[in-house]
Amino acid sequence: MLTLSIGIPALNEAANIGHLLRALLAQSRGNFVLQNIMVVSDGSTDATVAMAREVGDAHIVVVERQDRKGQAARQDEIVRSCTSDLLLLMNADMLPKGDKFLETLVAPFYLDESLGLVSCKGTPLEAETKFEQIINFGVAFKESMVGSLNLGDNVYNCHGHTRIFAKKFYTDFTFGGVVSEDAYSYFACKQKGLTFKYIPEAEVMYRSPQTLRDHLKQSVRFIQGQKQLAKIYDSKLVSTAHALPTSLFLRSSLVSFLAHPFWFVGYFVVSIVVVLVSWFKQHAVLTWETASSSKTLIKP
């Protein structure tokens, strides 16, 4: 049976880390053996470490780092310590949906020996603000375009919030100084001659940014990260992978506009703001500012 380790880099995630760890421990384990869950605090200044240790399970290893190096660096730290057949890297501000989440992600590795990387679907929680509702609409809009594009095998479906790496992939793999580490892992998987699979049946829940400021932190970083990737890999490869068929974009836009004109226009305006802001930002940094409004999934 395959062994699985889970790595969670965390920065000021006291509001959710306990809920996430308990949800992971409650998962069914019919097709894997859980080796450990490693939480690495990236210089957290809140009660992240205390809340993680409070769960009190032998599988959980909590590493407290005083300095802040960024998500990619902490993920590299997790990768270097891993010896399992599979490594799940997961953001701390997520919650798995159902108790078969891990089994669903692990199952494809028994069927495809060339499988190197698996990602799952991310579903936003019900919106609490109008702005959050606009962003949730945008998530659904993008899913309508990329969810099944190329049978799900595309860079957009390699979600950084939750990915499982096979040992043959993560061995000798590092994130290094990349910002868009989700897309970076997708290209690296392909470069190694391994396959990627998107599993929409496995879902994680998350909170979308509730303010424009928090949304900009995430979206501008994505655009800047794309520019960085074009310097690491062939620029044509990167641009082609991110390009969407014109017919698909126009069809999805028309359907979405007719169904929800207000939310479509709102999302279109927000997208323009993101592009404009990205023009004035020279480069993205590894220790980016976090979006605080997306951290609380379960109300106290």
C-alpha cells in the first residue's frame, strides 16, 4: 500500500489550521498509509503553532521557524524531509470536502505508473460580501472554460492549494525562487516526462478574498509569476499553455453574461484593475503579503 505524507506551510493560520488538521486525520485511509502531517510555520506571529500542536496527534509534526522565507522555500523544506511514496502539499486555509478526499486523490497513482502530479478542484464557500460574490462568479466562469479543457490536463487545473507529488517527481525537485509555484510544478512534471491529472471529484473548500485589496495580492502575483516562468521555461511554451481557445472564451463569456450580467460585468471590471495594477508592479516577491479576509473558513 502506498505511503502518504502531508506538508502544510503556514503563515498566521491560527483561524483554520486546527480545523484542517482534524479534517485530515478524520479522512478514510483505505488505499494508503498516512506517514505524517508536517506543518511548517513561516515566521507566524499569531497562535498558528500553538493551535497545530493542540491537536495532539502522533502523526503531526510541527516545525516553528522564526524567520519568514515564503511558501516556496517552506515547501522545499517539506520536500527535503519526505520519504513517502506520495507527498501532498496543501495550503493551510483549506478544508477537504468529505472523508474520501485523500483516497480519491491517491487512487489514480495505482492506475498510472507515469503519473507524477495530481491536483483537485477548489470550491469557494458561499459569499458573505458582494465583492466576494463577484470573485466566486469568476471562479465558476474560469472553471467553465478550463475544467475539461484538454481532458483537464492544463496549467490552470494545477492548483497550488492542493497537489500530490509522486516520489519519482519530488525526488531532486525544488521550487527554488519561483512565485507561481503551482504552474512551475506543472511544467516541471511535463519536463520530467511524467503525467499530470486533474481530479474534480476531490474537492477542497476555501474562502475567496472579500476585498479588492486582498484579491489584488493574489491576482497580481499570478500575473507576475507568469512573467517569471517565461524566463525559466521557453516563453512560447508558457504563453501557449496559458492561452485559451478564442471560441471557448467567447462561448463561455456569452453564456455567463446572459445568465448573470451584473456579476459578469463586475468581474470584468475587477480583471481590468488587476491587469492595470500589475503593469506598475515591477516584480513579485517570495514573501508576499497575505490576504487576511480569506483566512477564516469556520466562524468561531
